[in-house]
Amino acid sequence: MDHFRRLLGTLRDIFPHDPPDKTPEIRQIFAVGQVLEGTPISAVCSELRVQRQRVDRLVTAVSSQGLAALLPHAELTTEPVLAQRRLGIAQMLLGALAERRFEELSDEITGPGVLRIEDHRPSRTDTDYRLLNGQGNPICRLNIKFHGTLFRDAQRYVGLDPEDCFALATYKIHIALKRQEDERLPYAFLVLSVPELSAPEVARLVPDDYVWTLAVLQGRRFVEEAIVERLRAVDHRERFQSIFEKMPEGKFRIISARKAYNLLLQKLFERVHALSLKGFTRRFKNAEVDMHFSLSQELTPLRTFFELLMKESPQRVAVGLDRGDY
């Protein structure tokens, strides 16, 4: 029962205002917990909208077998799995902080009415935002990337200084360009670079109970997202204060899918070191095949890009994105 109580307690922390309607498995865990604590089963099932027969069976099973009655997969909490889940939470938190920083910065630079940011994150596609002009017409799609971990051997393998090197998976470039061509709307990657702020550094700060719970629940996306929201809350502010304070030090830069693709073709063997490194897949298991870009020479600072938008017509800038000028 101790493991079940740990799971229930952590879920109540992650979902302080009750679990979402579209999470029946989580609502069942809440229901079992309330029944075991003495709340009448009829009231619990009515409140949480779960089947009474199902909850009754689970209560009996959990009472005798504990958490194993619900989640029998012991391998889900091995050290490698926990490490993977911990890193995943950290990466998602950094991504969320980058998105928030972009919203703050875009309001600061453009002011009201000139440009508008349309949030597409709830759609869970490869588009985080769409940039609209003052009339609400789309200029481009934006995909936010956080860049903090330096490629220490960048000079050796791709001829770039580690501080000036940004890696982007080649398949993401291909997918982005295909989407641009299919929808006739320019697609761009917006990169927030914060040197020396890496996901492993953030991962060490993630509470163990959150990591364990995500592992037990097999990495459910909505649980991971809820964990990230909790980590951004006031009661975790002190724990992550050093991370939050580093975000404004970062610099946003933009590169269109077309320009990224053109550079990929031009510098394929120069910048995609996986193609020229013998035994790459054996040496770096599960590593993506990346194209490496110069932050200073091949990406455009966001402030410069917004200045162009306000100086020239948004239509002209959109054409430039489409053909790979930015």
C-alpha cells in the first residue's frame, strides 16, 4: 500500500484541482484512494464520473496487492527508466520556459496591434505559434527550440566553435519544409540559446516523486505536461529560481525551413558529421542525425527579424522566409 499512497499523494500534488475529464485512469486512482480513506463509493463515483463496478474491483485488488494491482510493471521504475523520465521533464520544462520568454519578448518588441502571436501549442503539432500581421493574416509558422547544451567537439567535427553551434535533426528540417510546401505558409525555427543551461542541469532539480510517478504511469504525456506546470508554480519558485533567472540572458534567433534545407544541401558532409563518422550509430546509440548551424552567421536575431517586419511589409518578409533569405 505504501507505493499506492505515494502515487496517490503525488498525483494530488500534480493535479491540485482534480484530474482532467479526459483521464479516466487517473480519476480511477483518485476514486480508489477516496474510497480507501472512507468516502462512500457512490459519492466518489458520482463526483469523479467513474464506473462503480470498476472502482469496487480496484479497491479490493489494491487492498490486497497494493500498487501492483493497478500497475504490475516493475521494470518501469528501474534506474535507466527513471533517468530518462527525469531528463524528459527537464527538456519539456526548458521548452515551456522558452515559449513563455518568446511571448514576453514579442510583446516587448512589437507593441500592441502591429503583430500578433497565435498560440497553437494545444494542438500538439509541430507548430507552436503562428505569427500574424495586424489584420490577422498569417505570416509564418514558428517552432520553438531551446538550445543550451554545447557540442564540445564542434570545432573538430563540423568546423564551428561550440558556443556558435546549433544542432537540428535533419528529419525535422525535411518535415518542416514539406509542411511549408503543402500549406503554402512559410515555416521557421525559433531558437532560444542560453549557453551552459542544459537539460541535465535542470533534471537534477526535478523532485524524485514526480519522476517516479511519471515512470509508473509509463510516461503519459498529459501527466508530464501537468508536472511541468507545477514546476513553474510559485511553490517551486525557489527550487528553480536559478534556472528562471538565466532565461532572460538567452538570445532568440530565427531560421526558415527553406534556409535550413538549402544549407543542409550545400554543407551536407561538412556539417552532418554522422555521415562522415565511421560507426556513428554504434558509438552514439539513439542519436539523431543532425545538421549543425552557425548561430551568429546563419540564423537571424529575432529583434532584427521583427525590425524587418515593421520596416518592410509582412508580405515581403513572408516571401523572404519562403525562399530562404532568413
